[in-house]
Amino acid sequence: MRFRAKIVDLACLNHFSRVVNTIAKLAKACTLRLTAGKLYFILSDKVANGGVGMWCELCQGNFFDEFQMEGVAPEHNEIYLEVVPENLSRALKTAQSAKAVKIKLTNKHCPCLRVAVELPSLSSSSRIVTHDIPVGVIPRRLWNDFREPNVPDFDVSIYLPVLKTMKTVVERMKNLSNSVVIEANLSGEMNLKIETDLVSVTTHFKDLGNPPWASVDECQDSAQDRDLESMAEARIDIRKLQQLLAGQQVNPTKALCNIVSKRIVHFILLHEDVSLQYFIPALA
């Protein structure tokens, strides 16, 4: 089992750092899955038990100048590692003006991801700062726990408003309530609502547009047959929504959410070479 990679391009390095920073804001610990073509950051807290789920996918060719990996076996050419993303984020913070960053899986005293940052130097010799980040190797028998989640059979799918605007609204609401109702319909309308004994606040968004899932995915019949004005809604933990909106540094070109009434809200943030899915279960 081997893994080594190198980033030289500064724009790629900064973009990778932003993705890792986002993951660090969303998960204290997560699974890093390495394959020949992609990297995945996975959080599979059981949504049924009230935990959030996350699936972030990166094409390695868009970030790394060199990328070599050998999985646990030829027929299972993958590596699954348990990581604390904050540790990786901290290591990459020292690399903002680096000439190159090398990442390697090592096993001296315990399995580690070694992040070697080559910094610019005035002399001919280069300065290298090394971070050893402890990781856990996840055995093959547990891999099935980390498969890509299915897109839930949603009632409504809708594009999100400008995330900065949504973040400002949610941060203000968070001071008033622990939960928020997110509701949307197939006419491009979405509302964020809080209701307490003392106050009731609703923010309306219009003309957001609905993604054309129905034409490509036959399983979304419930959305197809739905009255366009009828709202699907779910009450979710406002802190989990705020965490996503405040933590994301992916700067997506597209952001949307799928609502399964009273069960789950599934957020998808898309950038050219990164996709981030985030699942927040509905509160009872």
C-alpha cells in the first residue's frame, strides 16, 4: 500500500487548501478515500440517527502534478484512511507561498500522511517544513460503510440563492431559534422560516429555478407529478446549515438542494473539479 503526490502549481495548491479548509469546518474526523483517479472526503454519520453526511469528490488530475498510489491489493486498488481534516488544513496553511508540496503515506511509528512543504529560500538550499499527520488505515471489510450515498427520491429540487445572502439570513435567524424550516416548490420559490413562542420570521426567495432532473432521472417521479406551487418542507438544525454556509470555501458555480419532505435536505455544491454533497436530516 503506497501513496505519494506532489503539487507544484500555486493556484492548484490554494484551491486544494480551500477544499480541505471547507472539510475541516464540516467534520472533526472523516474518511479520505484514494483511488487512481480521484480523492474523496467522506463523513458517513448515520443520517438515520440524526447525524449529517458528507461526500466530497475531487479529480486528482486537476490538482496534482504527480500522483502515484497502490491500493491494498491489485483487485482493490484503493486506500481508505481516517483523518482529522483540521490537521491537514493546518499543514497546508504553511504552504501558501510554497514552491512545491509533497504528500506521502508513511509508517514509521504509526501510519502518517507526511506533508513536506518546500518554501522559497534566498540561498541555494531549499527550506522544507515537514508535518506528520497521524491517520488510521481502514480495513477492507469496512469499506462498504463508505460508499457514495444515493440521491434521495426527493419531492423538490431547487437552485439555492447566492450563498452569501443565505448565510447572512441564517446567521441572524440562529440568534432566535435552534431550528429552521426550509421549504421550496417547483416554481423556483424557497422560504426559510423560524417560529418560536415570541417571534415568527420568514425569508422568501423567488425565481431561483429548478434543476432539470426529471428529464434525465426516471426515479424522481414524485417530483414530476407534483403540483408546481406545492411546498416540500423539512425542519433542520440551524447550526448544521450555518456550518455548511459559513464553512464552504469551494465557491461553487452551481448550488442546489433536494428536499425529501420531513425527512432530509440534501445540498449539492458544484465547482468545475469539486463536488460536495451534504445531507442534513430533518428534526422530528
